[in-house]
Amino acid sequence: MAHVSGVVYDPPAQDLPYLAVLLHEGQVVASRAFKSPMGAATFLKTIVPQLQAKIDADKYISNAKKKKTKEKKTKEKKTKEKKT
């Protein structure tokens, strides 16, 4: 399972915003600025599970397609072997 996580970074200076950073397998996917750490945390609590569910669903669909393709190739190979 691909891992999705998020982190809130405090601003290095008073006039800069808090950053909500979204990570996928350790790589930055997106970041968004917020006026408060609570806003950033709330955003991540919402988006991280949604993104994880999307990635898991896409991976499931991709694996199902690969399995179907493999089964089709195996069936074609067996049909071809019967003909020869």
C-alpha cells in the first residue's frame, strides 16, 4: 500500500504562513498555506484519507486489469497450443 501522510510546518518568520504539506511515499505532492496551524491540520485530516483511498482504489483497479490481461494471454496461449 502506498503511504500518504501530511505535516504542518511552522513559519520560519512571523509574517509567513503555516504550511500544510502532503506527502506520498516520502515525496512532496502538494503544499498549501494557512493562517493558522489548526486550519492546516484540519485540511490534512480531511485530504490525507481521501488521497489514500483514491490511491488504493486506483491500485486495485490497475491490479485487476493486469490480472485480467494475464488471464486473457494465458487463455490465448492454451487455445493456440490446442490448434498445433
